[in-house]
Amino acid sequence: MSAAEGGFGVAGTGLVGQTVVVVGGSAGIGLETARQVRSAGGEVVLAARNAQRLQRAADELDPLSTAAFDAQDTDRLERFLQELPRPVDHVMVTAGSPSYTPLAEIDLADAGRDFGGRIAMMLAAARASREKVRAGGTLLFIGGTGGRRPAVGMAVMGALTAALPALTANLALEVAPVRVNLIAAGFVDTPLSASLLGDRLEARREQLRKSLPIGRVVGPADVAALALHIMANGALTGATYDIDGGQQLVTH
């Protein structure tokens, strides 16, 4: 089946009747993407680590199915995708959290797991998607831009930030005609950001409102809108798409 036959020919064709699997779909970017997929006429399958949050998302979105597991368990992730009862149109993997640890404090075993685990998660999703994602559909990952600027505590994040675009490009060749893309986000106002910043959250928001060229903080809806565009546009593969409100253009 060609991409055109699969309905992925041009942006704007929408997601009506398509099925999107969102791994990390109970909060933040994943949840907002699932909301927008449903609003666009698509169906969703949700997976997330936290069973309670996953149930709340399911109550809101009426997914085809849900599964509660840790996506960093790569065997479980691969099995989940392989055991989907029918082919799907898109898989989005948002799971994973950043690690900021200065070299003097770093645990080498933890650092190895943080780096290797993220790479392995993408490889597992890609291997399973060869059989489960329809031709012309999308395997979409979420990364970041923050690690592009060297800083204390950013060694592991910087290495991942450099590695993920290269991995994405290579996977796009290996799993074609499934398309593989990466969204690299700057600061996004999500529950994860709130948990990392704690009582410094509002100060960070205000700083970004004043410094970003767009004059506001990037939210999950912004990233979700980009995700849906990448899913709908059948010409996009092997690429990394930045969304940071111009954060890389300013010094903060």
C-alpha cells in the first residue's frame, strides 16, 4: 500500500479514522496530543506508567485500549506494540525524563542507564513498528533542545540531544516506508516541568515570557499541534523539528 493509498499524502488531510498510539499519554504533551487526535476524528491507544493518571485520561478520551507499564522496560514496550490487535497509523513515544547531574555527583551506572535506556527505547519502538504501523504512517519521538548548550550538569543530556537526531535519521531508512521523526522541544509548561522546578516554576515562566521572541511560554498544545502536522504530512521523515518559542536565540 502506498503512502497516498494510506491517506498520508499531504498535510491537512486530517486524522479521521486513523489510530494513534501514544506512549506516555496520561499527562503533558502525550495527553494533549491524544486530545487533539480525538478532536481531529482519530482514535487513540494510550500507554503510560501511572495507572491512576492513565485511567483519568481514558475516562476523558474513550481510547480503544490502554496499557499501564514503564516504557523504559524495552521488552514490555516492544511486546505491547507487537501485540496490538490490528495495524495502527502512528506511534508517538513521549516517555522519558531529563537527567541533570554535575559530573562530581554523577552515578556512572545511572548515567549509563539514562543514556542507553533512551536509545534502547527508541530502537524497541522502531523494531516493533515495522510490522504494526501502516506504510506512510509515523513513528514520532520527543526529545529536547536544552542539551545543545554546554553547561554544568548537562553531560548526559547533551550527549542524548546530539544522538537522538542521528538515530532518528538512521531509523527512517531502516523502517521505511514507516516515517520516523523527532520533535525537539525547549521548555514546555507541563506537569513534568513543574515537578522538576518546584517553587521556581513561576519565576521560570516569567523569565521566558520576557525573553522569548514569541512573548509567551510554549505549552503542550503547541507541541501537540506540531505532532499532528508531522503525522498528516506524508513527505516528512528522518528529520528533527525544533519547537522552543525561539529559546535557542536568546541567552536564557
